[in-house]
Amino acid sequence: MVKHFRLPGRLRTRLEECGINVSVALRRAKLPQDILNQVRILLTTEEMFALWRAIEELAEDPSVGVKSGTETKMERFHPMALAVLSTANFGTAIDRAARYKKICAPEEIVSKVEGNEWSIQFRYLLAAEAAPEILIEYAFAWVLTIGRQGSGTLIKPLRVELMQPRKHVKALALHFGCPVLCGASRNAIIFRAGDRDCPFVTKNDELLDALGPQLENELKQMTGAESLVDLVRGAIQQQIAGSRPTTDSIAQDLRTSSRTLQRRLQEAGTSFQQVLDDTRQQMARYYLEHSVLELSETAYLLGYEDVASFGRAFRGWEGLTPCAWRETHRL
């Protein structure tokens, strides 16, 4: 998994068109003034969230999220978006976007059909806190842009579900052309299941043949290392309850030698200890946010000898005690 968001170069222009003083937003987010002028704009999840929160604070128009996520000029689309629009239909486009998202962000697009409904959600894989509301709206507006630009129609979702209340619900409903429900259990944009098959008038096999190989090559280079890390992470999760996995025990599970495993992890730019710590941190966040487990039970499930050891490790990751973190993040 990549660790940084790769922002589109036209973001500054789009924000300025929406009335945002970008220099002030960057200053509030404690980011360099020239960062959005760089050829390759990379932000951590924390920096990304800080930027969008600053934009949210500065915006006179509360709908700036959906407006900045909406684009009608094809010449402004990022190559990834052009590749997505070159596919055959809406469903394939979102599936392709989810695949290519792995190249440019620690973010996941979750697309699921249940009955007559097709839901799309965005998950921020390295987030230690809830995503800014304006960023969620931006992401859903981008999905709608792909659907409408690709199909050449004013395709409308069935509804938009939001966990947090919004003062501009009417404006959001007008933009999306559907009910916007606040206080939901998830943040999601929901279409009809049949909308997945909506054909794209922007289908362009030649353009896809030109853009696809480069994106697939980037994905291949990235996932070669990531697949090993994922295997190690999965093996750790299987072993960790009540014990501390070691390179020897994980290597045995993966049918390789400890030395080979360490060498391959080093080639992937990480180490066994780093993967172990990252896995524990992600699991700890999940248990604290989504379960009612006692801290002693959580410590056991993460392979710590006692609560004190778990607490020290957690403070090193998050800067808070497990109890304090749970209070601020519990759903």
C-alpha cells in the first residue's frame, strides 16, 4: 500500500475557482506554500485531512466539496480518470478506478451490489480519525462526475448516506439529484444495481490501450512488494493472539527461510518489525473503535504480555492512551 496521496496538479486551480484562498488554506494546514505547484504532489493522510479541513473552514460556500469534485472539461481530467472514462460502462469504470486507486492513494473504493442497490464507499486506510466531511462530499461528487460524463446523461443516485449532519442538505440533494440522509451508519453513495451496466459514450479502446499499460505497469511494480507484505501481515494476524510472532514462525507459515523473508522484506522497503508494528497498530485501532473488548483482552489479542506493554506501544503510535483514543474515535 502506498503511504501518500498523489494529488492532481489542477487542484489549486479548481479550489481557486471555488473561491478558496489556497495560500491561507495551506498555511492553516501547516503545509509548504509551493506544495500544490510541484509536479508530483504527495501528502500523508494526516496532511490530506488537514488541508481539506482548512478548506472547509475557509469556504463561504458549504457546497465547495461537491463543486471542487465536479468537472465538465475533459481536458482537465487526470490520466487515470481518462482511462476510467474510456471503459465500457459505469460499473467497469468504478472497478477500474478502485484498481488504479492503489497506485496513488492509501485509499480504497468499496463497490458492492446488494439486491437492487449498488453502493460505493471510500475508505482511508491509514486514517487515525474520521475523514473531513468536505472530502467525503468531494469523493461522491467525483463518482457522479464519472457516471454523468461517461454516460452522457444526468444519471442520479437513489440516495446519499452521511454519518454526520450537514447544514447544506438541500444543496447536496440538489447537486446529487436524490435524497441525502444524515445520521446514517455509513458514508455511501447508492445507485440502482442496473446503473452498473449503463453504457459509456466516452468508451475509447484506443485511449485505454494507450493509458492502460502505463497504469498497469505502475500497479505491477507496486503490488509485487505489497503482495509479500500482505502475506506477512495475514500470517501475523493468524498467529498473534496470545503470542508474539517471530520471523521464524512467519517464515515457516510462508514456507520460506527466515533469512529469505527478511531479505525480501528489505527489498520491499520495510522490515519484519515494521510490518508487525503496523499490523498491531491497525488491529488496535479496529478493536478500540468497533468492539467492547476490555483493554486486557485487546492486549492479549495483539500479543502483548500485559496492558502496560500495550499502552506504551499505543502511546508511541498515536500519542494518546488507548482509553483516550477510544473516547475520541468510538463510533
